[in-house]
Amino acid sequence: MQEDKKMKVKKGFLAVQVGLEDEDQGGSSSQRFVIPISYLYHPLFKRLLDKAREVYGYHTDGPLKLPCSVDDFLHLRWRIQKESTSDQHHHNHTNHRLPHALHFHSC
């Protein structure tokens, strides 16, 4: 884990730490991801940032901590990538509506 802290993040990207602190599975339940800064403007990611603020506050040491399971984060990342790929192919910017039934188990 010490090596992860030393890794530099390229310009335009952000390191985040994903995992639920209350999970007790005998090891580290969190994982580090490097994401594009553009994710910060996506409505799904904004909801996760709001939850992170509620759980951790604004002042934390190290990478941005996200209170979400790794599986749910991977699904969220997939959704954001799918939408951005769809937008690039169709040049349709009206496709940013979120389905009403979208809920994450831990996010």
C-alpha cells in the first residue's frame, strides 16, 4: 500500500480511495482508483461526492475517500464511461437523464 501513495497521478486525473470502512473481511476493503477529473461533473458521481462529504467531511488526509463498495464503484464507473462513449458516438447531449430506479447498495 505504501507504493500506491508514491504513485503520481497524471494531469487531468484524480486518485480516489473506494471502500466501506465498516466492512470487516480480514484485510483492506478499500482500493485505489485513478479517474478522469471530468467524472467530478457527472450527476451520478456528484451524488457519491455528496455522500463522501456527509461521511468524511471536507478535510481528509490522502486521496479522496468514497464511501462505496468497490463493486458499486466499478458499476458507477462503467455507467459514466458508457454514457460518455454514447455521447461521443451520437453527439447527443440530451442523454444525461438518470433512470429513476438507479440505486447503489452501498453508495
